[in-house]
Amino acid sequence: MTKTHSRGEAKYIRRQKALIRKSAKNKEEQERLIRELLNTLQPSQKLHA
């Protein structure tokens, strides 16, 4: 795993993924919700000038 998130963010992501897996019934819905979670937490792309 490449380090793209801070330790606190990684812990938050792990907990949210666990909650999604417990609450969502089917695999497709779980994958969709996890994708949405990760898209909202994407690290900002910094431009190198």
C-alpha cells in the first residue's frame, strides 16, 4: 500500500469500510459505497511547478 493518506485518515477509512460492509447487504452496493467514500477522500493533486 502506498502512503497516500495520513494515519488518522487511514483509520477513518478502515472504520467506514467496516461499517459499510456490516450495513450493506449485497456486494455491488458495498463496492459502490466504498468507491464513493474513497472518491470523497482523494488526496489533492498538487501541481509541481
